[in-house]
Amino acid sequence: AMSNSFGARWFDESWKPQFDTEQWKNTLDTYLSLMADAGPAGASSNGFNENLTLFQQGKCGMWIDATVAASFVTNPTDSTVADKVGFAQAPDTGLGKRGNWLWAWSLAIPASSQNAEAAEQFINWATSKDYLALVAEKEGWANVPPGTRTSLYENPDYQAAAPFAAMTLASINSADPNNPTVDPVPYTGVQFVAIPEFAGIATNVGQLFSAALAGQMSAADALTQAQDATLRDMTRAGYIK
């Protein structure tokens, strides 16, 4: 997601990998420099839960992650910094794209289900206004699941209880899966590429960047290996002739 704000792309319009570009070099160099100067120890093995814990314990000054995390860091029951948290959209580099991302809570019913009708009823209830009201009654409006219904952000009770509501909605609305980065791309997706091969490609690239973060290889080597491996995978898959 950060790379989008630097103008980097996973692929150009001909599906050629772009890790050998200046934009990706700038992205990774900046990220590694930031983490070296101010990142937590062992950052290469930290995921959502680890970073959430660091933030709640007052050991993380800035965390760029999911909009759903807002209620987790402002709940005084769990967070020691609940009254000290501010919110902003993910940063940009002046090129017109922010480093925010967009995903979804996806509820599906498998074709093999023996209780499809009951499952559909549950999904309808779990995403309904009645469910949000039930959570608000039991846990408070600030802890209602965000990003599910537009009406939630129009609810004055939620607005009063969740100081992050307007910022969350703005972050969701400003992420554009059809135009994720500065230059045109052939794919859909902000922090992902909506093709079947992406899971394997992204896992490999993520491991290479993690190795660079852990000091096991240079940024240049990580990008070179990412370019070579992704080019090979895309050629095998038939995207590149």
C-alpha cells in the first residue's frame, strides 16, 4: 500500500513486473530507513496482533493499518493510551495517492452447505442494523463493527461515541481499487492484485522484503529477486509471452 503513494506498481499495463523501477527502490529504501530509525525490535516478524499490542501498551507512536483498529486503540479497557490517540489518513508523497488500502469483510455460503437458507439468514442478521444496535447496547457504540453500513456513519450516537468515525469513512471512500497508484495498471486492487497467481507472488515478495528488514539481504537484492521471480511466475502463467 505504501508503494502506491510513491508511484510504484506491481505490474505495468503489459503485466511486466515493476520491481526494477526507481519508484520501488524509493519505496523500499524509505520503509527500511524508517524502520531502522524508529521501528520496534523484531519488526520483520510482527503482524497485526503484535503491532496492536505495542500500540495499546504505549510502545508504538504511529501505526498505519486497518480502519477497524480504531476502536481497539481507543477502548480504555484494553488500551493504556486510549485518551491520547489521534487519527489521520495514510500519508502520501505529493503525487496524489495515499498509502491507504481497502479490503472487505466477506461472508460467503459454500455450495456444499447443507444449511444454506439458515446461513443466509445469519448473514443478513449479522450485517443488519439490528445487530449493530445489539452490539451498541452490549459493548457501546464505539465498539460497533465499522465499515459495514453507511447508516452507521450517519448515526449521531455513533458519531458522538467514535471520534474516528468521519476519518474512517473518508479513508474507505478515498481508496480506489480501480486506480490504485499514480500510473495506469491492468489490475484491480489497492494493496493486492485480483488475479489467482497473486497469493503466491505476494507471499514470495513479502518474504524477500521481510528478509531485507531483518538485515539478511540488501534492499537492492530483495528487489532484484522479486523482479526475477515475479517475471518467471507471470511468464509461466501466460500473462507475458
